[in-house]
Amino acid sequence: MHSLAMRWTRFRVKLAETPEAVALTSLIVVFTFFAVAAGNFLSSLALADIVTFGSIMGIIVIGVAMLMIAGEFDLSVGSNFAVASYVWADLMNAGVPPLLAMILAVLSSAILGAINGLVVIGSGLPSFIVTLGTMLAYRGIARAIGGSDFAKYTQSRPFLFDVLNGPITFLNRLFEGGTNFRVSIIWFVLIALLMAWVLNRTRFGNWVFAAGGNPGAALEQGVPVKRVKLTAFILVGVLVGLASVMQFAHRTSVDPVRGEGWELIAVSACVIGGVHLTGGVGTILGACLGMLLLTTLETGLVLMGVSVQIFRAVAGIFLILAVLLNTYLSRGE
Amino acid sequence: MSRKVSMLMALLVVVTLLASACQPTPQVVKETVPVEVTKEVVVKETVPVEVTKEVVKEVPVEVTKVVEVPVETKPGADPNRVLNLYAVQHAMCAWDSFWCTVEEGIRRAADDMNVNVTILGPDKFDLERVAQLIDQAVAAKPDGLMVTVTDPDLFREPIQRALDAGIPVVAYNAGAGPIEDKIPYLTYLGQDEYQGGYQGGLRLAAEGGKKGVCINQQVGHTGLDKRCKGFVDALKEKGIPAEVLAISDDPASSQTVISDYYTANPDTDIFLTLGPNGANPFYAFMDAAGLKPGDIKHGTFDLSPEIIAKIKDGTTMFGIDQQPFLQGYGGVMMLTMVGRYGILPALPVTGTGPGFVTKENVDFVVDPNRPVNIYLVQHAMCAWDSFWCVVENGIKQAAKEMNVNYTLLGPDKFDLERVAQLIDQAVAAKPDGLALTVTDPDLFRAPIQRAIDAGIPVIAYNAGAGPIEDKIPYLTYLGQDEYAGGYLGGLRLAAEGGKKGVCINQQVGHTGLDKRCKGFVDALKEKGIPAEVLAISDDPAASQTIISDYYTANPDTDIFMTLGPNGANPFYAFMDAAGLKPGDIKHGTFDLSPEIIAKIKDGTTMFGIDQQPFLQGYGAVMTLMLKVRYGISPALPVTPTGPGFVTKDNVAVVEALAGTYR
């Protein structure tokens, strides 16, 4: 009996070292449940929907996760997302070549991210408050640029759109008609791999963990905490900009409230994926699994004919359960 | 230790419970079983005419039945199919009360027609989420999909995916129709803005007037501009000058603009406003100018507490309602028609509004359980004309689904005088609604007028031309829109281009047939293809010669439209004689016959246009039921049941259901 308890504790500690364990287990449980309970869930249509929808949000989540590991929040990602789409659409409609316009759009998102970072570092205010403010401010910018109206690109699709987020035709052809795997999935995986590598294998990655885990100690160790955090804020901006242009390349239309509420979904995905709200702990894989869990939940509930209004309730319960489990696993001896 | 394990177990149990709580509960469907069907024959002693009177007494018996969602949906149409429909909309009753009415319409229709509908929408305004919901709904492989086309550019791709997967799609509430939206869905159910302005104008100008003005708070907004155009057209038709006055959404400055206009044009006595933002400054102007109800005539679009108060006190003649209930109800109905009978919506835009709210109906109380007793009078019967069996099946089916009691009257041979008498007899029965065939408007005008004067809602089906052309103020005529049939047929034939088109008309001078040719010629001209009408006769041999001579003189003709078997049969004979193969030319025709069906199958004929008689019967019962229970009036003078296009894709369904549903 005693040895069993010891073994369990050891297993628990091991689990705690892999923060994505809870997210992975939950994802498997949820996936299995829907595979049994929801008609058509195991169809290529539904599965493609999950990864395609998850990929855009996933790119945002990667940035948010890195920033949370560095100990900061960005609640302005949804507003920033809308700004980038509007900038890109308006520039293209004004005759700027798509590629140049895209670079400018992503750049504008990076600048908005940089503003977040500079204000947080300069003022010393909590990033939660600062980005709550810029969430409103950037939303205002998006509305002002858009004139409270839609922005659309109705000319023929440039090749760039397909590079960013076209359908993966050869893959879709292997499955039943209507299957919609899109290029954003490839970008999402590449970005996730790259960022996971940066976090785990580079000095900058170490600095991110240090800056989020214990900034005081990190400073003493010579970690440029402010620069690391500013870089993380800009990275979030860049990733949000990329996600935004990818979605616009697919939908070719944006409305003034695009992205509203996404900031909290991104944070939820990170938390479910084992990223600590206090910083210093977390993985890109975990955050991505958290996002996939949320999209799986959404798609599964729709296929079961459950009211969409219930989704948030279920997502909220999963959030709390995940935090409870993560806290339990990583509890000190 | 064991405590920890049990905690973990407990968590797992909670997750499992949560998951199972979300499992779909089996749907309990209350089925109404017709228990007693009596058929009485009333024989009048003086006149030996048999009136077949069928009384379906329905005793609701509650049968609890679990509807299982079929794993594989059957291809094509099947009258007994359990349908699983999805509705995806950009707003929900949960956070926007307008949508409660739409959702109520969806649920009532689902209940009546015994179909399953899942309503999906975002939990706040989020069009990207709506686009994803469309994709997710497609993944559920439903038998039909209703969508609000709020942003056609955003939704084009997901809707196209649904269409590619063979899912019938209709748009409701938001959209502009498949042509303007550039998405080939079946139809859009919403308000016809031009007709709203036009019919409103006709009402305001009914008693004459000196000058009319349409007060537009957003000149340049397509929908609002259409309303004003309809109004101005209606007044000009009545010989009354009319123009548009631009105001803004700012009430104070708008009041000044209206006041200044009235000072400059003091003979203006007809005013149309396009919503509360026009009506409110207008009311303020009336107060300031000291105008009383009766001094001028005012109508408005939309309803608000102020507008309703002004309708009641007589200041405002009507408020135009888009009838959101009908958008939900009609959407489900159309998808059910497609899924069960292969019956297609006739037009790209199906008007749910204008619905006129006036002093008479402003206090209407909706009662979904109100008993409905209707009479139907038609000039022919299934008993001696098999065409009518399909119409009567539609009547029977709708009455059963909607729990409506009906009495069907008709002569025992073609006898219009007898039909006129039957109308009078039906009126004497004081039904809640009356549907009839207006075979001869002059003969039927007086009896129909008596019904209308008695306050009975009257609609026409199968035969008629609409209240305006027939000069009888009944609500609407359910039948084929002949012009639209020709026009939409022309668009199909010309879709891949062409050199020259000809409409082969066997009865030039016949109003209905001439309209078909006009529609065809207009469609081809729009596509830049010259087209004209070729007159033939009902004599097949002579007609074949005429067609042959025409083709010799115009060898570049490659698009042919015939108006029925009497045009199609000599045309086929001409093709054989001239050695033309399917593919050499394009051919479409009105109506169906065994020959036409065979030619559709072998690819010679692209389509046969069906007036969809089942829908005429079904729609007649439904329209009167909606009027009696929900106060919903048909939006347009003509409610088209056709053109329904029968092509190679659906000809098998039509053939299988021919004689009963098609």
C-alpha cells in the first residue's frame, strides 16, 4: 500500500514535469467521447474543421503562451487581429501589391504589440491592466479604419492568398467531398515547432522562463528581463498579424467585431495546456493541445446538436478542472 | 493514498457525467393520427350535381415515438423521410429578442412537419464564428441547411461546400438572393423591399392625392433606395407626382428638413417613411406644423411602440413588417419540400414581407392552437381529372401536418357556374379561410367579394392572375410565375453562352404564354444573345414545318424554348428530321410529359418547367393557417409555386413521385 503511494507520487511528479499531460489526457477523453456520442464526428469533414479552425487560433495561442511563460498577459490580441485584417484589406483595395500590404499589416500588429510591451515595461503597471486598455483602444482603431463597416477584397484571389491559407487540394481529394484541410494547418505546425525549439533550445528561451519564473533572480543572473518581455510582446503582435492575414486570405472579409473575446479563449487554451498564470511554467505543445481541445469541444457539441450557447459553460468547466488537476499534480511534497 | 486515487476517480466521473449530459435526448414526437375519415355525398334534389365533401375529423392521439437519427441519409426525395435540418444564423434569441420570433417560426414548422431542426448561432455577434458554424453544420451531413447570408463574401466558401456536398441550402432573413449574392443556393426568404414600397404606395394612393414624398434617412443604401423606388413607381402609376427626400439619422435636423420641404411643397399629402428613424422626426414635424390625422396620409416601414400608437390613433395608415416568423417557418417548409418531394422554391427571392400592420390587425393575438376550419373550392376534382390528385394530396398533407380541418368542394364535371355557386355556399359556412381557383375572374368576382366583405381571408390557387390583374382584392394567388419561368429558364439556357435564341409559342396572344416568351427573351438579351418569338400552332405537322423553315433561315440558332408538349413534340420531330443531336443545340421547355421526361433523360432537353401543383394545395392550406393562427399575410400578390426546374439531376425523383406528389 505504501509503496503504491510512493509510486503514485513519483508518477505525479513526473506528470507535473510534463505540463501538457493534463491537456493531452483531456483531449483523448473528449475525442473518444465525441467519437462515440456524436454522429459524423469521425468524418474527414469534422476532423478537418477542427484542425483548420484550431490552426488560426492556435497561432495566436502560441504567442500568448510564450508571453504568459515570460510572466505577462496580452488581452489586446483580438483587437490587434482586427486591425491587421483591416490594414491589409484597405491597403490592397488602395492598390498596394498584396505581399507588400501583408508585410505592412503584420508590421502594424508588431507595432501594436511593441506599444503594449513598452507601456508595460515603462509604467510598471500589470500587463493585465495595460492590455485591457489597449484591447479597447485597438478595437477603436479597427472600427475607425473600417468606418464601422466590413472590409472586403473582392478582386480575383492573388496567389499569395493560397500560399497563406489556400485549401490543401491534394489532401482534400483523398477524403470525401467538402473536406477542408487548409494551408494554415501547415503554418501552425511549423510555427509551433519553431517556437518550441526557441523556448527549449535557445538562450532566449531560457531567458523567457527565467523572466517569467523569477524576474528578480533572473536580473541578478544577467538576464535582460525588460528586453525579453518586450520581444515576447512583439512576437505576440507578429503572430497575431500572421494569423489575421491567414484568416483574411481564406475569408476575404472582415467585420468590426472580428476577434472580440478571443483573448480569453487564448488564455483559456494556455491554462488548460498547463501554462501557469504566474509565469515560468508551460509548453507550446500544451497550449496547442489546449486550443485543439476547445475546438474539438465546439465541433463535437455542434455535431451532437447541442446549443452553441452551452459551449462556453463546458469550456469553463474544463478550464477549472484542468487547473485543479495541474495544481494537484504539481503540488509540493 | 486511496483518498488521492478516489479524488482522481471522482474527477473522471464528473467529466464522464458532463459528457453524457450533453448527449442528445431522444426526441419525443407527438403524432396526430387521423382516426376517422368520413366521406359524405351531398345530393341536391333539384339539381343533380354531386358535391364531394370530404371531412377529415382529426382526433389528436398522442403517440410517443422515438425518432432515430438515421446514419445514412437516403439520396433523393422520399415522402416519408425523417429530415435532420440545421439552421445557422448570425444572432440568437438568447441575446437579440428579434430572433425569438424567427426561432419560434422554425420550431413551429419543425413540429408541424415532423422534422428535426438544430439552430446554431454565435453567443455574440461574430461572423467568423458563424462561418465556422456553417462548416460544422455541413460536417453533420444534414438533409438541409438554412443560413443567414449576412456577409456573402465571408459565407460564400462554406455555403458552396454545403452545396458541393449535395445539401440543399436556403437563406433567410439576411441575404439578397442567389444571383446578387453570387452563391447558388435555392432561395432567399426575406422582405421584398421594392414590393414593400410599391404596395405601400398603392395603398397610400388608393384614394388619390396631390403629391407624394419618400423620406429616406440613408440615401445610397440599396434596400432603402429600393423601397423609395417602389413607392415612387406606384404613385406615378396612379398619376401622382412623387419624389425622394433625403434626411439623416439625426432626428432634430431631419425634422427641419421635412418641415422645410413641406413649406416649399405645401400640396404634399402622401408621406412614406422607411423606419422609426424617419417616422419619429416626421411625427415631430406633424406636431409642430399642427397637422392632424386625416390632413395627410402616412405609411412607414418597420414597427416601434411610437409607430404602433400612431397606427392606432389613425395618423399612420400602416407599418410594414418583414414577418420574421415566416422567415423561420418558410425556411423549414421549403427544405422539407425539397427533402421529401423534390419540390424546389420557384424564385431566387421568396418574399416574407411586406406584411401590412394596420388599424384592423394591429391588435391581432397570436394563438398557435387556434382551431382552423377552411373551405377550398376548385373547378376540377381528382375524381375526374388526375392532375388534381396531386393538388389534393398537397391539401391533405398540409391539413394533416398543421391540424387544419378542411372541406373541399368541386363540381363533378367542368361547370364554372356551379363553382360560383359552391363559392357562395362555402361563404355561407362562415369558414376561417377560403381558398379557390379563380378560373374566371369576371364570373367569380361577386361571390369572392362577398367572402371578403364577410371578413373571410381569401386566397387563390392554381388558376388566377393575382388580386391586381383579377381586380378582386383577395390576399394572394399561388401558382406559377410565368414571366419568372421564362426568365430563369432563359438564364439557364444561356449560362454557357450561345448565338441566337428562339421562343416557340403555340398560342401567341395567350397572356400566360406571352409572359413566358418575354421572360426568355429578356434573359437572353441580358446575356447579350439576340432572341425572338416564333409563332407556331397547336397542329404538330404544320408546327414542325414552321420550326424547320425558321432554322433554315436562321441556322445559327442554338437556344430553343418551347412552352409545353404542343411545342416540344413538333420540336423533337424537327430535330430528328434535321439530324440534330443532343449537344448541338440547347433546349428547355415548360411542362412535363412522357416524351419530355425521356428527352430530359437522354440529354436533349435541359429542363422541363413544372408548376409544382402539390405546392399549390399545400401552400393554400399553410397560407390560410398562418393567417388565422399567426396573423401573417402573404407578402406578394402572386406567391409563385413554380417554375420548378426538372433536370437530369432530379428527373428520377419526379418520375417516381409522379401522380401523387409531382
